[in-house]
Amino acid sequence: MSRVIPGIVMAGGWLLLLFLGSAELFWAIVAGGACVALHEFFRMTMASLHGWRLLVTIGSCLLPVLAAFFGHSDVVQAGMIASLLVLMAVALHGYGVMDDVLKYASCSGLACIYISLCMAHVVLIRFLPQGAFWLTMLVGIVAGSDTGAYYVGKTFGRRKIFPQISPKKTVAGGVGGLIAGVAVAEGINLLFPEKADPVALFFVAIVLILIGIAGDLTESMIKRSVGVKDSGTILFGHGGILDRIDSLLLTAPVLYYLLHFGIL
């Protein structure tokens, strides 16, 4: 129950935010979440980063998410370039002072792309004409896949997918996650007045589920590389912000561009 109740609360809050809140409020909440996620990331990967350098680094990494307020991908790209310029300025200033300036440049660049740029695409989806529907679809696919993978893997799982990164993930769980994620996608498509082509949605759901698994494994790889179990404790039994959004980070940009180019 320690995980179920917070999960229900988060799901309810997400739906209320999508359908009752404005796109601008959604942007503000996502930007706040990105700030916390970036802090978690740097606390894991660069514990020695503190003071004004940490604040400037987090602030500059946020620029792509902040730029998403305007609802255009080209402005987000401009925010990405601005972020890169500031991060390189901090790295140059810290050369000879910071313990490992190349590690700083690498970790901050990864944080900007992996966390901020990807979360900016969550906001970009919200600004689309049917953005609330597609974000419900995306979260439903990811959550359905995670749930199916957990229960099928727990019951039938034997063969591991990446035992060194995530020992609990199994091939059977992956199959169960695919089936559950696709079923949730088609179910949501029936419930909402907005409709996607069910055949196209079937294949897109499979792609998004596989990418979501890769996103989950990516965060697990980062955590195992630095020797931590969870990115944080802010979500009461669900770990940190990064632990909850890891599957969304890589899937959101893919869904956005599928919609942007009219593929879905």
C-alpha cells in the first residue's frame, strides 16, 4: 500500500492537471519537476558540485524546458544552445579548480539532453491541439507496460534481459509489458472522443514501450554506475522524480515527432 496510494494520487493529479489546468500551468509544474530531477542527477553523479556552480548548472540545464513555454521546438533548440554555452563557460571557469572538468562537461551535457530536452518535449506535446489526450495515452502506455512487466515477470520471469543493470527485468516481463501497454493504448483510444488509427497506434505503442524500457534501463545504468538504489526519496515509496519519469524521458520526444510529422 505504501506504493499503491501514492501511485493513485499521482495518477489522479496528472489527469486533473492535464484536463483542468492550463498549458501554462502544466509547463510550470514540469519545469519544477525538471529542476528537482536535475538536482537528483547531479547529487548522484557529481556530489562535489555545490554552491554557485551547482545553481548555475541546474539553471542553465533548465533552459530547454523554460523555452518550451512558447510551444515551438525551434525555441527549445535555441534554449539548448544557450544552455550549452553557459555550461561550457562554467567548465572553462572551473578548469584547474574543479576536480574533473571533463566529467563536469560530460555530466552536465548529458543532464541537459537526457532530462531537460526530453522533458521539454512533454511540454511541447501538451501545447498540441490534442495534447492532453496524447499525454494521457503516453503515460497510459508506459504505466500499463510497467505494470504488466512487473506482474508477468514476477510470476513467469526466468531469463534476464540485462542482469548487470536491472536484475529484475526478464524476457517474460518484457512480453507481458508489451501486451499490457498495447491493450491500455487501444483502451484509451476507445474511451476518448479523440481517435487515433488503431492499426497505427498498435505499432506506435510497441515502439514506445520498447523505448520506454530502454529509458528505464538508462536510468538504472546511471544509478548502478554511481552505486545508488533510488535517485531520491521525494515520492514516498516511489523514489525520486527521475525514478518515476525515466520511461517518459526518451518516449516523449519520439511521440512528439511522430505527431509533428503527421505519422500518427
